[in-house]
Amino acid sequence: MGADKDSKKGHMYQAQRWVRMFYLFIIPAVAIPALMWVLPWRPDGETWLSWFQRSGAIMIVLALAAEFPVLNLFQVLNPSGYVSLDFTPVEERYCRYPRRMSIAVFAVGSLGTLISAYGDLLFELGLYWIWIR
């Protein structure tokens, strides 16, 4: 009975660890472009828009790194082979996380791609439409 309880706790701990690691990647992926948008610091020779545009590449790399914990959480929730343990508490708590996390990775990666490719144009287009009105 004691080994069973420790094993369940271990799976819960593993799931929590992968969710935390996901947030460790996805929060900076969103925060870095936001900070580059707000902070006045930039290297010499870089325009503000090109510096913001470079943040899209960082966003993509961090979004791709955030997919690693998603896959590992999926493996924790769907172990291969016969499992004699009751995963109900872990499944109840984390069953929807992999799908939502994958959607977040896709959204952040797509936004990073847009920023990386068209970051300078998106801003200029936005100012153009605001200026006309």
C-alpha cells in the first residue's frame, strides 16, 4: 500500500514538474517581445522596429522548447504498457493540460513567426491605419 501511494505521488510530482517547465519557457516567450517593445535599450545600428522583429526569433525558439514538457506530460498521463496503478487523481487534474499547452505553443510560435517576418511592417501598418482615422 505504501509503495502504491509513493508511486501515485511520483506521477503527480512528474506532471507538476512538466507543467512548471512549460511555464518556464512560455512566459519568457511572451515577455521578451513585450519587453523589447517597451524598453528603450537597443544595440547601436539597430532601429527600434528591427530590434522588435528579432524578438520574434527568440519567441519561436522558446515556443519550440515549451513543446518538450508538453510531450513529457503526455507520456506521464499515457504510460506505455500495463499499468497497475490508479492514475485517477493525476488524470483528473492534468488530462486537459497537454491539449491546451499545445494550442498555446502553436499560438505563441505563430505569433513569433509573424513578429520575426513582419514585425516592422505590422507596426507601420498599424500606425498607418491609426493615422488615417
